[in-house]
Amino acid sequence: MSAILPLSVRGLTFRADGRALLDDVSFDVEPGGCVAIMGPNGAGKSLTLRLLHGLAAPSAGAVLWQGPRAAEARMHQAMVFQRPILLRRSAAANIDYALSVRGVAKAKRAERVAEALEQAGLAELRDRNARVLSGGERQLLALARASALNPEVLFLDEPTASLAPAAAKRVEQAIVAIHAAGTTIVMATHDLGQARRLADEILFLQDGRLVERAAASAFFAAPKSREAHAYLKGELL
Amino acid sequence: MREIAEGFAAALKMIARLDADLVQIVLLSVRVSLSAVILASLVALPLGAALAVFRFPGRRAVVVLVNALMGLPPVVVGLVVYLFLSRSGPLGFLGWLFTPAAMIAAQTVLVIPLIAAVARQSIAELWTEYEDELRSLGVGPLRTLATLIWDGRFALLTAVLAGFGRAAAEVGAVIMVGGNIAHVTRVMTTSIALETAKGELALAMGLGILLMAISLAVNIAAYAINEAARGRAAPEKA
Ligand SMILES: Nc1ncnc2c1ncn2[C@@H]1O[C@H](COP(=O)(O)OP(=O)(O)OP(=O)(O)O)[C@@H](O)[C@H]1O
Ligand SMILES: [Mg+2]
């Protein structure tokens, strides 16, 4: 049963200093999907995620959550930022804090924290201060914290951008598990292989415009737009 | 020169044998300044955090005001607190004038702006780091302040210790509202001023030495705490 989905994005526009950083973007997200937002640096991928998550307000257009709990949509979402933000506390305390903010009773938290750390393969780091974790561990912890919230929609901003292959693989496995458990995923990524492996739908952005929207298989087989074609070719070089 | 040397020797002897007057004065000083700093922190830390986090009309003006009040002359604070606590003042019914309570009140008022201003700066830094995450989770305003104060506690301790330093070193305000009454409201700074004026250099120097020692100890503590906090953040050796 959906609390906030489906999502309709209509004419989404964001201007700063007179420049349209996002220009009249419209699309829908149905429950259960994994949508990858692709495009070159500065295309507006992170900005789109922030607007969808309600961290920034659009200059025009709307982000319309259509489920029964739309009024408090953000409480049914979670986001992992391009540079994950961890509190200056232990790994376990980071997850416990998030659960407590989202109203999970104290009695149930310890178990869910342990479970989340276990699933992320971070059980041994539970008491380590998050500030001293490696880049890959930070990313995994942020992901574990987000998924512990059982969000209906999870936003991921380049979840493996700065990771070595082994860590990237662990993060991808975690994403697959979260998706399989029923969470709808909207992610920004540069990694064609990753988009191919994870996504079922692609939104291709360039210069703040939604240039192409297609099923992942169709997009990678034969992109319709010249821009996406050039991008795929460039990224593969 | 000889007078100073003799005074110094006498001062050390007083400290060594824990002279009753000396001990009483030191304990009262510490009690007053510690109480003042605790009370001031209860107000100043949330205030500093709120100024760092919330956007409201007039926020800039309040920040400028707090920064300006940081340099408030102690005698002016003494005067204001005196007026409030004097028999005809709005708080005169408390009967606090010329008691340690009045001195605590004066020092509290004196250090609130200092602690709030320093706290605002370090919380603002932490807020830039945390903002997106706390908003993403949907943390409410009060909890946001509590989170920032807790996670910034080591940096904030520096603010609190700076407040203690200013409170303990101040003469003007406590002498006005405390009256420097022997065995009742005499603290280190007021005693030093009085004893020096009377030419009683031994007690003045003894207190001076202890005041410096306390200030040094506080600074060492601040340094050690910061080091410890950094140590916790440093990568563990395998
Ligand atoms: N609040 C803002 N004010 C002004 N400019 C902004 C703001 N947010 C983003 N931008 C600009 O908007 C453009 C798109 O930024 P965004 O971070 O969404 O790009 P991106 O597609 O995520 O790029 P990357 O792949 O490098 O992460 C950039 O040029 C960025 O500088
Ligand atoms: Mg980005």
C-alpha cells in the first residue's frame, strides 16, 4: 500500500541569479521502480533530487505526491547525499538517531540498529565514530541509516561516485536489497554500468532540461536524442 | 624590592598552610563564577544555537547586539544589576543585594553575551555541515538545537571556559553588587584590590598567584579537552 506514491512532477523549474538551472521538467514515478537520473556534470541531477525531497523550493512547477500521506511526504522518504552527511557520533548512534527522529520507539530501536549494521556489513564498526570512517564505510553507513527508516522512496545522489570497485559493489548490493524489499529508488548516477544494472527507467538531463525519458533497456540499446547518444558515446570512451 | 620578596614569601606560606581566610575567599570565588557560568550557559548555548540556525526578521540585528554586548564593561553590568536588585528596584524584594546571589546574577549577565557569541559561531559551522541531513530526516526545531549543542559540545566547552575566565577575573560588577563584605561577599579579585589598597601585599599576592593558577588550569583543561576530542576523531591505529 503506497503512502505517498505515485509522484507527478510538473513543469519543475528552478532559477538562481536569473539562470534556469532546471527548466520545465515533467515526469512521473510509479511505485516499485528504480529511476536513474543521468547527465553530464552540472546538468541538474542533484538539484532535481533536492527539489523532489523538498529540500529546495521550485521557482515554478510542482512536485506532487499523490498518495494518502502526501502532506508529510518527506517522512516517508530518505536521502543519501552526494557527500554523505554523518553525525559526529558512533555508527550505531547515527542510525539510532534517525530512527528516533522518525518516531521509532526506543525499545525497538536497538534491534533495528543492529540489523541495519549487520546487513551493511558494518557490525564491527558499530562503536566507531562516524568521523573516522573511510569513504566507502561512510557511504555504506549512510545507506544503512536511510534504509533502516524503511522509506517508501529513497533518493541516492551518486552513491558510488568516489568508491573503489569493491566498495562500489557492496553499495550496489545494498541498493538491490533495499529495492527488492519494496522501496522505490530515484538515483543520480554517472556510472553507465550501474544504471544498466540497477535502473529500469532513465531520465536524461542536460543543462537543466529533461532531454530524454525512456525504459533503461531502450535507452541503452538506442537512445533517441542526439544529446544522450553523444553522452553515452563519450562516457564509454 | 625587599617588600615584594617578603610579600611573595608570606603569600606562599599562606597558600602552603591553607590560610582560612584565603581558602574561604577562593571557594566563594569559584562557587560564584561556576554558578554564574552554568546559569549563563543554560541561556547562552540555546540562544547562540538559535541565532545560528533560525532565520527570522531582525536576526542580524540581534547578532550584532550580542557581539557588541560581549565587550560590555563590567561596571555597567554592575550598575544595571544593582539598579534591579536595589530596594526600590524591580527585583528588590529578593533581598539579594550584597549577597553572593547578587554576584552570581551580575556575572551571569556579564558572560551570557560572550558565551552566546562564541557558541553561535561554532554552531553555525556545524549547522552548515548538518543542515541537509537534519532537514531530510525531518528533525524539529528544538531537537535541532539540542543535536547541534550536543554534537558541538567540545567546541562549546571552549566558549563556556572563556566565560568562566571572564567571570572569575572581573572586579567591577561584583564589588558593586556584592559590597566586598569580609567573610560574606569577598572574592579573589575584590580582595586583591582591597588588600593592595591597604598595603597588605601578602594576602593580595597569595590570591593573585591562585587566581593565575586557576586561570591556567582552566586553559589547560580547555586545551586537553580539545585534544581529547581531536584524538577521538583521529584514525585508530590498527
Ligand atoms: N542553490 C543554488 N544556487 C545557485 N546555483 C545552483 C544551486 N544549486 C545548484 N546550482 C547550480 O546548478 C547546476 C546544477 O547543479 P547540480 O548539482 O544539480 O548538478 P549535477 O547534475 O548534480 O552535477 P554533478 O554530476 O557534478 O553532481 C550547477 O551549475 C550548480 O552550480
Ligand atoms: Mg550532483
